[in-house]
Amino acid sequence: GEDVEQSLFLSVREGDSSVINCTYTDSSSTYLYWYKQEPGAGLQLLTYIFSNMDMKQDQRLTVLLNKKDKHLSLRIADTQTGDSAIYFCAEKTGGGADGLTFGKGTHLIIQP
Amino acid sequence: NAGVTQTPKFQVLKTGQSMTLQCAQDMNHEYMSWYRQDPGMGLRLIHYSVGAGITDQGEVPNGYNVSRSTTEDFPLRLLSAAPSQTSVYFCASSYSSVGTHNEQFFGPGTRLTVL
């Protein structure tokens, strides 16, 4: 079955880069997503990558996809206090209209 | 556009009570879905709908019913609430769900406690 794994916590110093990792098991994934959830709020789409791409960059965000190893990462450059949130990796498979499969989320903690 | 709206924001129920969580979107999206979020569990899909009159089960459908009589609304019903249904519930919508990427927009969530 489908499974998306993430580490639960990541702590970085303000100004450093944050790298959040994710692994997935379904090789038929078509799109992979990163969502951000701030305390008490819903999920906000940060970025996504199509499965035939290796990398996508969007301002401070860089997504790397290793399809062979089924590994996805999100790099946040120059991490700021406003980046403190839970980051969810999610995959969408090609078979049917069954929504997204989410990881458990990584809490990003920013140290001053 | 208001986007995806959910009511209520908070609710406390006693075991065995019933209630309906409301979800509405004004973006003319075909696809709508309900997720529940539990600590350390991420989001799990409860039910989804690919259009008015069509619903289907997700990963954790037991104890919940849905209907989709209009494109805009997708209510989630708890017929007999149980403490295991204590959770935060998110409604989401997108233009479509099949094939190409379509961003899912999430509502602000409903925090439900069942005593």
C-alpha cells in the first residue's frame, strides 16, 4: 500500500538552510507535494513536483526528487522565524480520484 | 472568493450525539474531500466526491456519512459520535483530482472533541 514517511522534528538556526526529507513507496506517484501548516491553521500548498522532474526551484524553496530511491526533499534557504510550522509531504498516484496520501508531518523549529 | 469555508470552528459532543460538519467552496471545484488530522498521524482521507451526486470512501470512512447534492457543499455527518472521532477535520477542494496537477485548497478546520 501507499506510505509516506517523514521525520517528526527538525531544528535549525535562523539564517541557515533547512532540509526536510520524505520517502514514499508508491512508484506510480504522479505528483509530489509539500504543504505548510501554521499553528491553528489549515494546510497551504508550498510547492509541488511532477514525477518526471528531478528538481524544482521557487525563490527560497528547492525541491529535489530521486525517483529511483523514492526520496523527496524540501530545502528552505535562509530560514526565518516565519518558516516555523509543520511541513507535510504528500503524494498523488495516477490511479483514480482518491485524493492525496500525506506523511505525518515534520515540525520545523527555528532557533534564534 | 471566500475559498473553502468550514463551520463550526470548534465543537464538543457527548458520545452518541450526532452532528454535521459543514463545508462549502465558491470556486466551482468538482472535487471535494474530507480529512481528519490526529497528532502524529498526518492527514487521513475520510470521504471524497468527484462531483455533485457522486461520493466515495477514503482510507478511514467508518462512522461518517457524506452527500454532495450541490457542487458547492459537501457536509460530513457523524451519526453517533465516539471518543475516537475526536480530531481536527479539514475539508479540501480542487478543480479536479484525476490526471494533471490541481492544487487542493484546504479549509481552516473544525476541531471536534467527543466526551
